[in-house]
Amino acid sequence: MEFWSERDGLVGNTWSILPLKNETLAASGDDIQVLDKDRSRWRSWLPLRGASHLEEGPGNTILAASRSEELWQVSAQGKALRKSAPTEITATAEDGDGRLWASGAGIYRVNFVNQRLDLQSQTLPIPGALIQNMRFDGSGGLWACGDLGLLHKEGANWRLFSSKDGLEESSCRNFAFDQQQDIWYSYQSLFPGLTLIRNPAGSRPSFQFIEGGDAAGRSYGSFFESDRRGWLWRGSPEGVYVADVKEAEEGHWLLLNRTDGLPAVDTNRQSFRQDRDGSVWFGADNSVIHLFPPDDLVHPRYSPSVFISAFSWNGGAPVLAANVEEFRSGSDLVAHVGALQMDRRNALHLRYRLLPDQTAWQASPNLDLHLGKLHWGAHTLQVQAALGTGPWSEASFAELRVLKPFWLSWPALIGFTAMGSAAAGVAARWQRKQAQRAKKVFPEIAEWRLAVLSPEIQSLKGGVLDSRFEVGKILGRGGFATVAEGKDLKKDARRCAVKIFHQKFADKDWLTKRFRHEVLALEQIRHPNVVSIYGHGMTPEGAPYLVMEFIEGQTMRSFLEAGMIPREKAASYLRQIGCALREIHAHSICHRDLKPENLMIRDVASPGQEIALIDFSIAIVKDPDETLHGLSRAAGTIYYMAPEQAIGYADATSDIYSLAKIVIEMLTGQRLSALLPNASIDLPERVAELLSETPSGLSAFSIELIAQALEYHPRRRPSDAGEFANRIAGDLERGGNDVETKSK
């Protein structure tokens, strides 16, 4: 593999790569660049704003397309020869008769007229359609796909394939021909699957939908191509998928990403290109990757080597397998497997069995084998590995022995007998003491403990702040503030909640800023699903305080402790949370600590006003004088935090990430960490699989939407909290049977 990035001269995302006989060009940023002869750096070859596609043209020339300007014909030396009128162009292609075509904001026949390129617009079934991709089949037939579906030029007319003909949805992102000239159709949205169109140019083509999943990824692809070997290549935000036609039909794709050694994974649109020597090029992030795939990439001819490296038990640290042979009875065992397989690591399959009891092989999704608590005696652990569809390796094994439990030894049995004799006498005395203890009444000390821990509020109890807010009994205490019950004497003594920050933090600049953010956030919002602010100020001792609406009710956490929330109620709550988040996001406020503990469910409320979002103490208010692009101190509750919050960044999608976890918790009654304890970067895929197997009433579209909200990168998540919530809530209200929702 060869790899270049911005440090090697690239100036932006690489949208197209063109390997020529003597040099290699790349459309990168607003420039066409060329690779130096020593293959170490890229340098400018021809400036072109919005450069998007490069193709070999007639007479040893190059066609360079631009999304924002024109189509150019350029000499092999980088001299501009002709250009078209300003038109958005994304791709070019040459048919079997040597005629040139272009696509973008339509489809055009390219004519050479003196010193310019004339783009002759074609009449399409739906005018103004955006064409994502265009190519010719083996017979010279022109095909294109875009918003309207799949187009085929038949003489002077166009034939349109859409959802009415057998596609799951019309909108197309990409398509590719395999060696049989069948078409693989990739959808524009995050639709979970592909469609194989057999005999597409015939009078009766057939449509086969192939489900997506862990081994197939999502249908959405930045590129979709077929190489000379007959392999299909798909680019995606998580890496590159490759498969032969047979494996692709079965939904089995090999994923290449950072685990396999790729230095960048978020592949760029239409950037794939096969070189004359069979190697492949593609752009990912702001990088260019040149890959030399081995002939057995898709079907490995060898088996990987694995070995049993260590054991751990009862959650302890691993111990080398060579240093341990015996384990105490009742130990919860985990065997750790080592592997020297580096390339195609994602295709590494593992299976094991524990003789003599377990003779059948059991597959394992990872290299840590949870053996559980074994009965006492000798055991033999055997492990095998394979790469994809390749052969299984020879079994690696380890001998282990579980000792007899202590209670089966003779000293223990004698001791139990003696203890039994004494127990009868002790039991009577114990019952008498228990009866006496039951008669004693212990005082309630909860409020006393809170008072001792919150000296700054103890002196204020019964007092009045700002000649208006009377401070009452303590309701609760957090890490930075104490909340007390209060009365607003200027508003008919209405109940309120007085939040007083701890005195020991009063001189901390970051806490003062946190208090200011909460005040600023709440002062901007007037919404039935967001807690209201009544006032704020400083106590006589110099501690900041905030007076808010008193909400009678319980947190969502108390409801979740009793189990899952009924579907209709969950839909109502979700719509209200979505409304609250949409409102605060419209004011450029990110909550950053969305969790069931910060969602109050009122005891008495009008429909649509049951939920109230509270605690804005770590919210980000995107004021240019206060923050820079959302950057601040890392804050939030670890379990619900989006990944970017660990470095202090947050935006609207960070709250949507937290909301997705709450949705799963409402529908299952369990935290996601309990449902998927080993999920990490593969969390979206694992969640989609989990929800598909759970009777949640969600459609495939909503399941994919929730999975998308848990993406690692904020850019790949939904950005509108209200739309996100309403889509899923609609499914819950209908029971997930709305086919129309699925196809949108």
C-alpha cells in the first residue's frame, strides 16, 4: 500500500484519481495535482475550482469536470484547450462510437465546437434531476442514476427504473456492472441493503433485494465499482467493502478499515480507480491510498495462526497461559486468544470447544472467550481460526484443571457438622435480639446529613434572597450545588427551587462561567418542556444562586428502574424531548448532559407538557465571546456522552447521540451498556442488529436512524432533534407497520 496525505502536498479531499501511462493525476480541493516522479509528493498541475472528476479524453487529452464551474479539455502537459459554459458536472464517459457524454445537473452530449465544448442537454423523463453517476455497459448502452432512479438510453428515448418497477426506493447514490453486465444498485439514503438487477437491458429485468447488515454494511456508498477480477468495491464512511459476485449475493463483504491497516477510512465520492497493473486507487478524508490487493484477498488460501495467550478470572488481570494450569472452583474464566494476523483482521473468524463436555465448535465474535464457571476436573480448550471463507487452522489447545470446591474436602465436612450443632443454640438467641431491635425507632437523618454537607445553605434556611425568594428545606445536593425548596414572595408565594452553588467553588472562574451559561441558556428559552427560570443572583456569602420552576414529579430514571416504558407513552415523551432540544438548539444551546436523571415527568400536566428538561449547568451557549466552535471543558455523564465531548466539543448532534441511548433504554428497560457490553466503534451496526431482533415496533428506517445517531463522527448523525424524535415516535404510535415511512 502507498499512502499520501496533506503533509505530502495534497490540498483537500480527493474526488477523482487518474493513473496515466507516465504519471498520476488527482482532483484535490480546488486543484488538479500530479504525483512527483519519486512518488513522494503531490504538486499543483492545473488550478480548477471545484474539481470533481478526471477522465482520459480524445487525442491524448484529459477531461476535467468541475462541480461549480465548467467542463475542461486539457492537454497532457496541463494546458487548457477548451471549456464549456458554466455547468455543474460530476462525471464524463465515452461511448463505443467515440462520443463523449457528461452528467451532473442533467445529462449532456459533449461536442467540440472550435475553441469551446458545447454541452447538448438531453431530455430526461424528469427535468432538472441530479445525476449522481453515469457509465456505459459492455454493449455501449448508456446508463445513469440519480434522484429520479435508474435511466437507460434506448435509441432516442430514456427508460426509467424506479420504485414502481421493483426498487426499494427510487433515489440512487451509485451503481456498478458486474462481469455478467448485471447492475448492482446502491441507494442514496442509509437504506439497509442493495438491489441486484439481472438482465437490466432486457424486456423483463428481475430485481433481487439483498439485505445489509454486519457483513454487508449499509447501501450508502461513496463509490461502487467492479474491477477486472470481477470483484465489487464499495466505499463507505467506515472503510472499503470488497466481495466477488457470489459473496455479494449472499451479503458477505470483506471490510477493510484501520483494523486492517488503512490509514484513513471515510472514502470520497467517485474516487475509486483501477490501474493498469490491477492495483486500485481511492481517496479517503484528505488522503490518497494506492492498494495492491493480493489475488486471494476475497478468498484467502491460507489459515491464520492463533494461540491461547492468557487466562483471566473474576475480572482480574490476564495471566500468561504458560504460568497457570489450575483454577479455584467457582472462578469465572476468560481465555484470551492471540493472533499475528494483521491484514484482513476484520475477516478473522474464531471458533472453540471445551473438551470433554463440549464437542461441537462454537463461534466467537472476538478474541476473548468467556468460558464461565466450569465444573471441577480436567478440561482441554481448543481454538481454530479462519480468514473469511478460507480454511480453518490447526487447533491450538491448552490444558486446564478446576480444583474441587472447598466444601467437598474432609476438613470442611467435619467443620459443617460441628457448626450445625452450634447453630441451633445461636438461632434462638438471635431471634430474641431481632425482636428487641425491631421495637427501636431510628431518627430520620437524611435532611440532617444534607445540612451538614451544605453549610452555605444552612445559614440561609428561612432567609430571603433578593427580598423575594424565601429559602426552605434542602431537597438534594450535587457535586457543585445544593437545591432547596423555596417560595417566590412576589408571586403569591408560589413554590420554586433554589439552586445555590457551593461556597468552596465560588472563586473558581470555570464554575462562574458554568453558572453564567446556565442562566444565559434558561433566560433565552420559554418552552413548556424546558424548566423555567425565575431569577438569579449572589448570596450574602458570595455564592451564585439560581431560582427555577418547582416541578412536582419524578425523574425518568425512577420510571426506568421499574422496566421499559409503554410504547405509546414512550412516543409522547420522545416527541416532547425532541421539541425541547429543537428549541434550545435553535438558540445555539447544547445541553451536553441529556440523561433520564435530567428529564422530569410531572405528576399533573397537560398533554404534551409532561416532560421537563432540567439542569443546564454544563450547557454550551455558542456566544462568540464565550466559546470557539463549541469548544469548552470536557463535561457530561460518561455513559450518555457523545465521543467528542471527551475533548470538550459539543453540538446539536451530541444531544441527539444521548437521546438515542435514552430511546433504547425506554424501549428495552435496560441500558445499552448492559445490552451490548462489548460494543465500541461498531456500536451503530450492533444497535441496528439489536433493535431488529427486539419487538420494539420500529420500522427498518427508524432502526437505521437510531443507529446513525450513535455514529462516532458527529457529521454522520442526524442534525435535527425534532425530526429525529418525530420519525421514531410516529413508528411507535403506529406499531412500526407503516411501509411508507420505510421508503422515505
